[in-house]
Amino acid sequence: MSMLFRKVAFVGIGLIGSSLALRIRRDGMAGHIAVSTRSQETLDKAEELGLGDSYTLDAAEAAKDADLVVICVPLGAYSAVAETIAPSLKPGAIVSDVGSTKSSVITDIAGHLPEGVPLVPAHPVAGTEHSGPEAGFDTLFEDRWCILTPPEGTDPSALDLVTQMWRRAGSNVEIMTPAHHDLVLAITSHLPHLIAYTIVDTATYLEEDIKAEVIKFSAAGFRDFTRIAASDPTMWRDIFLKNREAVLEVLGRFNEDLTMLQRAIRRGDGDALFEAFSRTRTIRRGVIDAKQA
Ligand code: NAP
């Protein structure tokens, strides 16, 4: 298969960065992969795993001469990263990312980029609850969606190259506006994480003897929430701070629906409960049909 980029630079090489680097290497999408990260420990790990061709703690050094720079750090660090790499970007270099919210990417990055450097924000809707370069694997993005949110007027050839990269990583690519992305993901990802964090946190405040029983009998449902609630706290703190409006919007709706169920339970309204629980099975069938189960 043909090479898409002479040099790709990674700023951040955790779960998502390492998975993409492995795939780019496996499929010969780049001539050179430059890896940069914040800590020496992670850089050493990335080198041990052979994720790149060059390694540095200096993001600007990695970005120098790169045709594509992929930002793979928590959303709260975006602005500082963009400021650091901006002076070393060559004209025509493409800047992309993998962040879980998208309106904030434009706000935090676009203003720092020099003229003639297209920004093609991306969100691979794939992941695990594990972090760090050793958690990565080259099939992570297979049969998953990757959502691109190019700002209006983005150079079509830059968009095409980033699209090709994600397709070759095994993903289905969809293009949408950042605001639409943020609302959809607030329901499909951010709200479920918030609920899981809440349920598990409620359990942490139980009396010790009850807590022990909760863990013992966790297979009844609680266990599945603990997996989600074990996700990286830095990443999720940043997601809620960066997608504030959309999350508050869906949280308002969720609270109304929860109150409706609470009232049905209090009133012994079995019909209302049965109806609600039947409606939701249709969504589950849709998820299975869409091969997202
Ligand atoms: P990760 O495994 O925790 O790796 C984070 C990387 O960012 C590491 O290289 C880390 O460097 C670096 N980093 C952390 N804080 C930093 C800071 N303040 N300044 C500069 N660098 C910093 O994270 P990840 O799961 O790959 O997530 C990366 C991005 O992907 C996030 O924006 C997240 O929203 C998005 N995303 C995640 C998932 C998921 O399921 N995990 C899915 C889709 C998208 P050191 O280790 O050297 O400190």
C-alpha cells in the first residue's frame, strides 16, 4: 500500500497515540514516525515498544518537517501543545488530533496555527479503560467510527489524506460539525460515563460491611459500571470541562426522565415502568443491527 505521509509526528503517545502509531507503521502509511511525550518514563516505554523512528521530549522538535502532526494528549493540554508546536510547523503541514470533544479543539488550537496549516480534527470512537503506550494495539480502530469535524474552508486534500489514514486504520469515517459531534457524544459517551462514575462513587460512601457485599455480588450489574468508572480521571475531567454546554443539556433531559421513573416507582405505576423498559429494548436492537454491540 502507498505511503500517505513522509513524516508523521505524535504529540502524546498513550492508548490512542500508540494504537494509531502501530497501525500507521503496520500498514506503511508513513516514512518516518516521530514520537514525543511529556515524561521520560513514557518516552522510554514508547521506544521499548518500537512505536516510532525517533523519540523526543520536545513536541516542537517532533513536529519539525512533519507532514502530519497528531495531538494525542488530554484536552486540557491542547492549547499549550498548539502554542509549542506552532513555530516549527512547515507550510502545508496538517494538524489533527484524537480528542473526545470537538468544539473546544477549534477554540484551543486554530488560533495558534500559522497561515497555510490546515486543521483536521478527528475523534476515533474507540477506546478501552486502559491508558499509556503499553495499552495500545493496532486493531483498536477496526470497524469503529472515526468522526472528522473540519472547520469550514478546510483544504480538501488535507481532509482527504486524514480520511484515508483512518480508513486504512480500519475505521468508518463520518464528517459532521463540531457542535453536532459534541451533542451526540454527550449522550452516547459522556452521560454514560458520568452515570457510571456516580453509581460507583455512591458505593464508595457505603458502610464497610455493605461495600464488601456490593463487591461480592457485583456481577448483578454494578460490575459493568466499575469498568467504565475505572477510565482515566484526567481525560474525563477534561471532557466534562470542555463539553460543558452539551453535557448540561443532556443531563437536564436525563434528570427529567429519571424523575419520571422515580415517580412511577413511588406510585406503583407498573405500566409506566414496563412501557419505558420496553421502549429501550428497541434501541438495543438498533445497536446490535448497527454492529456496535
Ligand atoms: P493516555 O493513554 O493517558 O496518554 C496521554 C498522553 O498525553 C501521554 O503521552 C501523556 O504523557 C500525555 N499528557 C498527559 N497530560 C499531558 C499534559 N498536561 N501535557 C502534555 N502531555 C500530556 O491518553 P489516551 O487515552 O491516549 O487519550 C488521549 C486523547 O485521546 C484524549 O484527548 C482523549 O480525549 C482522546 N480519546 C481517548 C479515548 C479513550 O478511550 N482512552 C478514546 C477516544 C479519544 P506522559 O505519559 O509522558 O505524561
